[in-house]
Amino acid sequence: MLDLIIFLSFFYFCLFSVLGYGLLFQKVIFPNLNRKFELTFNGFYGLTLITFISLTTSYFFPHNHTHNIILHLFGFLYFFSLSGFKNFRYVKYLFFISLLVLSSLFISKTHDDFSYYHFPFTKYLTEHHVIFGMGHLNLGYNLISSTFFLNSTFYLPIINYFSLHFTTVYFIIFFNFFLIENLLFKNSKKIIKYFCLLTFIFFNLSFNRISEFGTDKTGQLLVVLLVIYLLNIILYDFKKDKIQKILLLLPLLGYCITLKTYFIPYIVLSLSILLICRSFKNDIKLIFNSKAFLFFSIILILNFSHHFVSNGCIISPLAASCFGKKFIWAMNINEVKGLALWLEQWAKAGASPNFRVNDPQVYIKDFNWLYNWFKEYFLVKFLDQILILIFSFTFLFLITKQLKVDKSFSINSEIKKKLFVFYSLIILIFVIWLTNHPTLRYGGYSAFFLLSSIPFLIFFDFFKDKKLTNKKIFFSIFVIFFLFNFKNFHRISQEFKRNDLYKFSNFPYFAIKDKKYKIIDNNEIKLYSAHHCWATPSPCGNFNDEINVIKKGNYFFLFKNKNEIKKN
């Protein structure tokens, strides 16, 4: 019982720390920010700022207990004491939502990538400042996500690494707050409310197992909210402070890209607001001269600098951005190309734990992969999401009693033009996803949902007598959260019944496996080798080649070939 109390105390302590950093971010970047927007996106701003701090300080300090307690204590105190924040309604509703999703916080089983590279990389950040060439130790270390840096700041006294998944739950809380805020407490247009309700239903039914989030799903939650906000601007608030509204989203868009680089195409989507207006040049100037754009640029530079530190590539694993032999620690370009090939092969169902295609190069070309992908992936995993989406559509119809077609309904020609541009870019994003990395984890949930939901909402608007009262909204929230918790409580009960590693034997903490490992002492620093490192001392990885180490100043450089020193 004491463990549970301590666990939850840290959870809420850090939650208010995140909110405090959100307020600080807005005070610095948007001193004249509208109060309503502050309440809507404050939590995401807090996560963005803490990530920014983490990306910066990791160059100089390990994110140990001292670093992290100071960091979160400041955010906590700022929220309650220094900010003068008095909106208790905001705190009340956030706390209420947190209780509704709290069942997701308790996990015993983590995902496969957690033990392979998510946890080991995060652990390395808590024990060392940056080490150049970490990509040599484990291929997974070349798939850099700012999630690792954010999570490393949640390594806390007493509970140690058992708080690393707090951030995922915070994403869910802030995600649901945004939707509920727009559904109940804002004077949103009907189509935006329908969009929010549809989003609420679909993602809470799809994303309820925190153990499966990894680094991929959180960014997809955020990017969908950004699209909802953009669509509202285009349809209803285009002429009113459009630049200011874009600036408000820029830091969050930058944050999405640091989570996963496949969100880069959404930059074009965001700029679609400018593309359909006459004052394009002036608007661009205003954006470039803003604090928001400065932050957007700096956080991306910081993020990609860590890609460079890990393996010598600006955008990993994009071989065209790699420096190869120009730097001691840089990975061989052929290794980077091999990793990129493997990822594309896996995404196109050409690889699994027990299956490999004979010729990956031929398999991924053109649409040679399509039949196998359809059989092995679409019919197995993608179909589940289609069924959830159909359920979401049906639920929305039933809750609003859409029975009669409004024959007088028509869409304004100006709105048609805006929608055409906007939706064309959504289609483009979906095509990029489908042709390059067609797995739901790699941006597929958001791309598929947006592609399907926007035409549905337009079709939905042809029906008359639509009534989405607060009573119906409350009922919908109750039903979806009931299903969300039912699935999680069932999962928790099953995890208590397990007899393997993932049995809930140390509630509320997730399972961590003890691993045998090999120690390689390079005089300068000890390296640890294991297939899945788990909580092995860092730096640890799954490597077979000889790893050489040199120290320059206060930094370690890992590389494979000693002869490369002479060439440099």
C-alpha cells in the first residue's frame, strides 16, 4: 500500500511540474497569450519545454536524481506559487480526467522495444552525459526520439525507473482534456465538435494499452489535435489572427517532429493556411521573426544534433544526411543504408521474428510488397482499426440520431476551396506513409484516421436535425471511459494471473528482467553487452564487433576502426 501511495504521489507531483513548465513556456514565448488557449494546450507546452531542457542539459549532465528533482521541484513550485495561476476549474477537470485514465498507469508488461533500446538508452541518459557514437552499440540507438530524453527526467528517487511511462499517461490526460474542453466548454462550431467526439471515441478505444505506446503513438495523438485546430482556423477563423494562431502551434509541431521525423510533412499542412491567402510573403516574414519560430528552430536543431552525436547522421537513418568516415564516431554509410532497408522491409511486412524475404531490395521496390502486406499486416492488424473506426462512426450517428438528409445543405465555395487544399495535403501525407513505411506505428494511425474522418464529417453534415447536447456528450464520455477502464482492469487482472516475467508481483511497478551481460573494459569506460539490456549498467548494447573508445576532454567517442583516427 505504501508503494502505491508513493507511486501516485510522484505521478501527481510531476503532473503539476509539467503544468508549471507549460505556464512558464507561455509566459516567455507568448506573453500576450489568450487565456482560453492557455488552458487547452498548457500541458503539451509543459512537456515540450521539459523536453527542450532535457535535450540541452544532456550535453553536460546525467539526468540523475539530483538533476531531476531540482527540475521538477521548480516546475511544481512555479505552478502553485510563482505563477499566480488561479484557474481551479482547470485543475479540477484535469484531475478528474487523470482519475478516469489512471488504470492505464499500472502496467506489468512492457513492449519488446522497451527492453531492447528504449529503456537502455534512457538509462544511459540518467548515468552519463552524451557519448558520441552510441549507435555502434545497438541499431535501436540510431532511431533517436526525444521521448527518451523526456523520460530520462522522470528518473526519480525511491521509485527510480518505474516512473518512465508517466509521460505517456500525461499525453493521454492532455489529449482528452483538449477534446472535452472543445466539446463542453468552448463555443466550437458543430463540425469541430463532431470531429472532437469522433477523435475521442476512436483513439481512446485504440490507444488504451500504455505498454504498447513506445515512441510512436504519443506524437500521433498530438498531431491529430493540431489538425483539428488547423481545420477550425481554415473553416471559421481564417481572417481573425491567423498568424497568431499558427505561431501558437509551431512549437508543438516542432515537438512532434522531435518525437518522430515522419511528422515533417505536417509542416506543409500547417502552412496550407498561408498558401490559400494573398499575403503569403508578409505572413512568412512575421513567422520567421517570431519567438515561436525561434523555439521551433532551436528544438529541431537540438534534436537532430543528438542524431548526429549518436551516429554521425543529421536525420537518422537517412543515409543522404550522414557523414560516414568524416568523423571518428560516425557509422559506416552502408550500415545506415542497411538499417533503413531493414526498417522499410519490416514496415512492408517483409520481415518478422520468424520470417525474412529472400531479396529485400526487390521486395520493397514498386509495389512488390503489396500482396504480402495486405495478407500479413492489413488483414491482421489494420482491419482492427477499421472496425474501431466503423464503430466510432456508428456511435456518432446513433448518439445524434442522424436520420434525415438535409436537401438544402450546401458548402460555401470559399470553404470548398480551402477544404480541397487542406484535404489534398492529408491525402499526400497518407500516400507518403503508405509508400514508404506502411505500418500503423509509423504515423499510420493518425494518417488513416484523418484520411477517413474528414470525408465522413462532410457527409455527416448533410444530415439535418443533428443534436449534440451536453447530456449526449456526457453520456459518450461515460461510455468510452467505461470501455477504456474495462479493458485496462481486465488487462491488470490477467497480469496478476501470469506465471512468467510479467506477473504483477511488485505492484504498482512494472517488471524488469535481470540480465546476464558481458563487460568490455576499454580502460577509458566500461561497455556492457547483452541482447536485451533491460537494467544492465550503461552504456549497454547488442554489439558483436570490437568497439574502440577514446576520450577527448570530458567526452567519450565510440568507433569500430582504429585506423579512422589517423584519417581524421
